[in-house]
Amino acid sequence: MKWRPRIGALVVACGVLGLAAAMAAAEGFRGYLAVSAGQMVAEENADHLFVPASVQKLLVAAAALDALGEEHVLRTVVRARGEVSNGQLEGDLVVEAGGDPTWSRTFRPDDPEAPLAELAASIADRGVERVTGDLVIDVSAFPGRRFHPDRPLVELGVALGAPTAAIALHDNVFEIVIRPGLRPGEPAHATSVEPIAIDNRMVSVGKARHGKGSVEFFPSWGRDEVVVRGEYPVSEGSYRVRVAVPSPESWVGGKLLDHLRAAGVEIAGEVVVQYAASSADGPVLAEVATPLVDLFEPILSDSTNWLAAMLLQAVALEVTGQGRLDDGIETVATFLTDDVGVDDSSFSLRDASGLSPTNLVSPRTVVAVLSYAMSSKWGPTLLGNLAAPGSGTLAGWPVLPVVAAKTGTIRNSLALAGVIEPGTADPVVFAIFLNHDTRPLARRRREVAALVRSWVAP
């Protein structure tokens, strides 16, 4: 991969050569490809591998649409494990979770828990008044990892590291309020409105640490508890932080139990999380179905990381029968080689969101995916949910032409890929990557936007 120094004048002195090398290192690596009507418009390092950041979501979304189709739905089904007679279920109520990630304010701003209320009401409408057994949450659809191995430990306890789960509510995130004690040396305070225990190990520190608080959050896996530790200055006010739910299945199960009771359905047993496939073969008492296409706007335009991870495992569930992370990655890789037709040396995939700095892909591969999408039945859905200038993650960018594009931004990496003037006879399909680039983000965006503008036909 070649460096790209931008020193215009002839450099002759050793000292200036050293300066040139330093400037080149600061500006890192660049690669791009732009094509129109099958012809190359511009190219630089198009076959080199780059960190794609959230442009990775383009690959996952395309693979999902290709494998599942636009009509696919995500289902959560409640069955009886036993006979229902005279208002009583002799046995368990089993929730077969299918990985629906839409029970949140992103999709249901007025009432994220509406699907739980809908399930409870449907069960009551079927005449069930009492369940002699347990409320079983069958989460066998998503076995294996819940936290990505590339996430730093300090991210696992906050919203950025929220786990995937076969059943989820509020993006598997809840809020904790942090406030200092009255004086240095006293415990700081952490409170939550959710029934999730907080193991508070924070200490208040003096004003000299103002602006330098170091509060950390760690999930206690398998238990409804979060460990909070670190320092919080007494000179700072309270603040709210979004924290990852450590045990999403039992948390959502508890919420559903509350809705069932409110609907007049008594559960004699308790909430039980079941990791093996359910043996329930009784009647379906309730079901909630969500169209897959609802996921693509927040994933592609707003670049929601957790939704992308949930989508990847939903694809794996449909294709392989189980929603594992590694099966999802393999499904996307197979799509790229067998359907798009790129070589397996042109990418290396690690996650769905692009947060992992070990994802690698070439500009040519991304352009191939976009070109494949434009020739596919589902192409308008993919392109129609990308960001447009001034919207989604393109809000705040410099002036761009008419474009449908996916941004990608992680530390020292910036990417943009999409279609210029989509819907016209000869749109330009492009992918641009800047890696290992320590310049201010605004400056990097200006460079990328200028490239895109230069590819618009006069």
C-alpha cells in the first residue's frame, strides 16, 4: 500500500524530506474507485485492503436482502406447552424468540413495550387466565457469543457494547444516573429505575479531577447486575449514561410477566430462560411479526451499530438455522464470493457494524457490491435507505452532489461509498477510504467530498 505525500514543491533538503515523510504519515493511506456504465472514472489503490468502518454495514445489508428477500419477517411466537382448559394452561407458556430488534423508541417512539402488551393481550383474548407452570423464554435462536471479541473491555458495559439477544427491548440498554458524593472520599452514587442491581464501587474525588472522571461499567454476565467503579469529581453535577443490559433475556421476560399480569393472566411459576430449543408443540397463543425492511433505514442512513449486529445474526438464523456471529460472517463472505463474484482475498470480515478495526475490504469489492445491488430486485431498497446529503450520517458533511451513500468513521479512518445521481442513466458508483489519517475529521471530510464532486459529469 503506498503513501501519498502531498508536497507540491521539489524537495531537496534532508530536513524537508523528513518533514515530507512526517506529513505523509499523518495523512495516512488513501484508496478509491469510481465507475460509470462499466468504465473506470477514477482509481487509486483500488485493490488494496482498507478498514471500512461502517461501510461494512453495506455488505451486511446487501447480503441480508439477497439471502432473505424484501418480504422476510422477524417473528416472536408464544406457544402453550400443555393443554388449555377452562381458562387454565396446565404447563408452561413458551416464548420462541426470533431476534426482533425493533422493540425500541427508534421504531416505536410512543411505546417501545407495545409488542409485549400485544402478546399479553392476545394470550388473554385466547381465554388463558392462569398458567400453572413457568414463563419460558426460549432463546435458542441466538446461541454462542453475545459480545463481540474485538470490543475493548471498557466498551462492553455501555451502549456501544450492548449484547445481541434473541429477544431484546430498548436496544438492550438502560439508563443509570451518576452523581458525586458531598466530599472527596465518599462513595459516588449510581441509581437506575430498572430492576437491575448495581454493584457501586465508585468514589468521589476532589475538584482537581474536574473533567477527568473515570467511571467504568462492567456487566455481570448471567446476572441482572452491573458493576460501576471509578472516580467522580465532587465539582461535577449528575449525568445519565446508557448502560448495556447484562442479561437481556431475563430482563425482557420480567417485563412480559408484568404485562401478562396487567392483562389478567396469572403465572404460577417464574421466568425461566431456556437456551436449548423448545419442545413446545401446543397451540400458538400470540405472535408479533416485523418486516425485515424496517431495519434498513436506521442501519444504513443512521448507522446504528447494534441493529447491524442483530441483522447479521438474523441472516445466520435464516440461512443456517442458528443465529451465530461466525455463521453470519460466513454467510456474508459466501455472498461476496459466490454471488457478487469477488475474490476472497479482497476482504476480511470480523463484525457487522464496522466497529472492529480488523475488518478489511478493498474499494473494488464495495463497488462490486453496489453494482450487484443495482442489478438486483432488492437494489432500490438498499439504495433508498442510504443517507442523502444533509440527512442521516451525512448531516454536517461538506457540499455533496445528489448522492445515496454510506459513511464510515472510526478512529483515524474515514470512508464513503455509494452512488452519485442514482436513478439516472449512467450513475457513478464509488468507494473511498482514508486510513491511518490523524488529520481533523472536518479536513478529511472535505477531501472526500471534493473527490465525489470531481466525479460529477459537467
